[in-house]
Amino acid sequence: MRTLLKTAILGFGREGKAVLRFLRNHNVKNTSILDRKFDKDYLKNLNQFDIIYRSPGVPYNLREIQAAIKSGVEISCATDLFFQNAKGRIIGITGTKGKGTTSTLIYKILKAAGKDVYLAGNIGKPAIDILPKLKKNSITVLELSSFQLQDLKHSPNISVVLGIYPDHLDAHKNFKEYLNAKSSVTRYQTREDKVFYLSSDKYSALLGKMSKGRKIPVDFKKFNLFKEKDLKILGRHNFKNAVIAATVAKNLGIPSKTIIKVVKNYRGLPYRLEFIKTIRGRKIYNDSASTNPMTTVAAIKSFATPNIMIVGGKDKNLDYRPLGKALSAKGGSTSGGKNSATYLTILFGENKFKIKKALRGNKFAMVSNLKTALKLALKNSKPGDAIVFSPGSTSFDMFIDYKDRGRKFNEIVKNMSN
């Protein structure tokens, strides 16, 4: 560890605080904290530092950061520190959606098999906080976002690349930059490493084939350990996440019996098509973790019953046409007779007008808040229907994050059921 360099931490959230703890434990004392909470001019004079640890919430392509790079400042991150210092093997999972479910399932399967395994990264605990616990035989399961990968100069021993489609285009210049950030997950792999990728997904396969390691395509058609109907988690997309996790575990020598037991008993993460409760015969689901239109498309396809969708939030410069098509798709007999599978879409949030433009004749309503949305959904539905809160958008127009949004929705459901 280079203790005499002039160091800065850019962004003082969860990862920034973890970096500070790490640096102090390694006698790096000359460290400045740069955050807009403390100084509105926090991005000024970045070129005075030797190394800057950027938090994931601070966009890499900021003009000031790029100028600092040109002047010779090294830009690093908490994840890079983890890779430099970690013992044992690292399994890194990335993709546009499904990372949390896939990471958690891999972790739970390995834990059930008696492995010394840890879960960290974008899913919650900063990876560098677990460094003191790691031994030679440890395995770290790491969920990796594009923001964590963007300035990473290492790749995991085992990379798992899920489906990739446009996301975070409010922070990345374009899809090409987003994809390039994701590519760090395989770019630095060696011949001793492995990558699991989806041959059915163009961009997952592209990143998989970039690796110098062993390439293992995940085949959903040939998979036979369990079926979608065996799972407690809803949706074809979640079945695929489970298949990917099982394929990785099987390759690592975990017995089929252990894999099947864990997967069949897994009830999912909070706010991912989570069943909350039944009110007057209507089943209420909370999918607040849906921050992309395509995950809401997956949610719509998960229900055989008629449904009312509550959609909207902060815009990310994404294409809502596939979502509009899914919301307007014909689903046969529903509460309203021969109609759409989604027979009412309730729109709220900053991007509600953009989503409205993408709808193809489906009945919709526009509201200003979640409480009004749920009241309207209950009023316009019948017993046996599903009411699904799946925003397909980020939460930052009204909430702290998707968890805050999910908690608030659950509170509204609880109050209405009382």
C-alpha cells in the first residue's frame, strides 16, 4: 500500500466510507474526503491528488474526472482495492438485471455445501469490508454493477455474464459506453479463469467470448435439474437466474441434491416480484427493484391472471416501446372480458408522460403518488386479479432508492388492508 501519496475519496457514501476505513487500517493518513454534502465545489482541483478513489455513484465520465486523468491522476475504486488484496477465489456476476437473485442463489448453494463463502458488492456489503475474513480457500460472490466495473483493472476468477440491454443511459454517454464498462468482468481474465455466459443473448455472448479463460455457455434447453414450476420465485426470468446459478454451482462440484434443495426453497429477495398480501381477493406484488422497462416486461409475462400494473419513476433515457407493447399485449379472457392481460396501467412519476406515449391503446390512468395508485387499482380490479407494482424506472424522483420506494409501497398496502 502506497502510504505517502496524496489521496482523495470522491463520494462519501457506503463505499466511500469503506475505502476510508481500509486506508486508515493501512496507515494511509493523507486522505481528503470530496463530497457535495460537504462542499459544493468538491470537484475543483482534482489534479492536486496522486490517486482518487471514485465511489460508484459519481459518474466516471464527469468532465472534471476526465481532466484529472489527463493530468496524470490515478482513478481507482473500492472494488479495485478488493481485487488487489483479496484471498481465495472471486465469482463476479454482472448483467443488466438478475444480478442480485443469481448472486444470492450461488452464495446460498455454496454455503449449503459447506464452503467458506461471502456475498458482497452491489448487493449490499462493500467488498473491502470482508477482506480481513478471507482465507486461501474462501470464495467471494460479488455482484458487480457497470459503475463498479467502469474503472476496474481486474476480472474475477469466475465471471458470470447475464443478459445485457440498455440501462443507466442517464449516467453513461450511450449503450456502447455501458457495454464497455461491463466488459471489465472478462477483459482481464487469464487462461486459468472461467466465464459463464448466455449464448442466447448477443451481448452476454460477446463479453463471454472476450475472455482468455474457459468459456461455458449456459444452455436453458438442455438443463434438467429442476423445472420452472418447482420454484417458489415467480417468472421465467427468475427460472433462468436459478438455472445460471445451478450451472455455476454444478461446475464447481456441488452435488445436485444440494443445488435442488436450495433452489426449490428459495423465496427471493425483497422487492423482486415479492408477494405482499391479498386485499379483498386481489393479490398485491411489490417489484420495486424493477428499475428498467425490460424487467417490468418480464414481470408482466410472469402472470397468467389478469393484472393491473403500477408503473413509472425517474427517466433514464431508455426506450419505452417494448414496455408499451407488453402492457398492451392481448392476454385472452380477463376481468374486463376479451381484453389485454394488463387491463389497466396506472402511471406515476417523472416519466409517466413518456410511458403513456408508448402505450398502444391500453386503458391507463395517471396519478401523482403511490397511495392514489393503489387506491385506484383496488377500485378497478376484481377478486382473483393481481395488482403489480413494477416501476420499470429508478426511484430518485420521489424516493431515496428502490428499497425506500419498496418500503413505502408496503406501508401503503398495510395501511389500506387495515
